[in-house]
Amino acid sequence: MGASEEFKEILISNFELVKDKLIVPDKMPPFHYFFLDDEGRLYVKTYEQGNDRHEFIHDVFNADGVFITRVSLPGFGSWMYPGRDLNRAKARNNRFYCIREKESGYKELIVNKMFWK
């Protein structure tokens, strides 16, 4: 599984100054990025489209590295823009946090409550 053409176009457009030197391989890593929550669970964002337009499938592993679930979570592409590392998703206190830019240009904080069995 690799990155979509849309992903590659966004990546290239955000590195306009060095786009002639930028190499975007045909085969990408099997994951987009990952983050940890405060319980030690690892969330691995894949390139697979989730349930909604702005969602992507995340594989979740427990603190011991055991796969526990696949879940569709918001995965906004703003992390690709220079200087916006803080926009990456975070998970704390059984809540999933991310920032997205609305069509109006304003930022919106998205908070989802997570329930674990």
C-alpha cells in the first residue's frame, strides 16, 4: 500500500522551494505516522481511507506491542505543512485530539471520546 496521488501532490506543493530536488517514491512506508497515548497504546495511521472523508484507518497496539484494534479516526493533512508539527493528533485521558482547518480558514479543535472494552 502506498500514498495516494492526492497525498503526493500535497507533499510536493508544500515543498515548493525544493520540489525539483524532492523525490517521492512510488512505494511508501506502510504507515503515515504514529503517536502514543498516556496508557502506552501506539496509534499507527495508515493510508487507508476511513469511514468519513477526513478519516483514516489507525491500527492500535497495546503497551506490550500486541495489536488490539483498527479504528477510523480523523487524520487531517496539516502535519505536512512546515511549522505545524503541533497539529498532529494526540490521545490523552481517553480522548483523541486533532486540529483541522475549516473551509472558512479558521482552525477547529476536534475532540473524540474513546471507549475501551
